Amino acid sequence: MKIIESSPVYPVIYDNKKRVCSLPPIINGEHSKMSAETKNILIEVTAVDEQRALNTLNCLVSGFAIYNDKQIVTPVMEERTLTTNI
């Protein structure tokens, strides 16, 4: 895990059986992989600031929303304009 080996501390999320669910920035563990039968998920977002984290979370939740037959309005999605140099 060269990406975190020089860090004195790093975040880790365990479940109630002490299995690693998330070790940002290391992801996609065998225990937490998803399948067509998955009913509950934890979406964990790591970012350098809150707005970037919220933007990323909004994109992820929007992507999952197309698979949901229930109407749940979350998170609040506000319209915004982006300008680029491209």
C-alpha cells in the first residue's frame, strides 16, 4: 500500500465485526463489493474540501437513483453554472 505507507495516520472504517469496509484511498475490498442483490450500501467520499465531497456525493447518488423504484429526494441538487478554459 505505497499510497499510504509514509503516513503516520490514515482513515479506516470497520463494520461491527471489525472487517475493513473502507480504507481511503484504497477501495474495492472483497467484503464490500456490490452485486445485483445488494440492498444496502455505504457511500464514503473523501475530498480535500467539503464542496468537492458534496459534488462527488451528488454525482454518485444521482447515478444510483436510476435503479431505485421509490421516490426519495436526497441530496438537494441545486443548479449551477461551470466555466472552463477548454
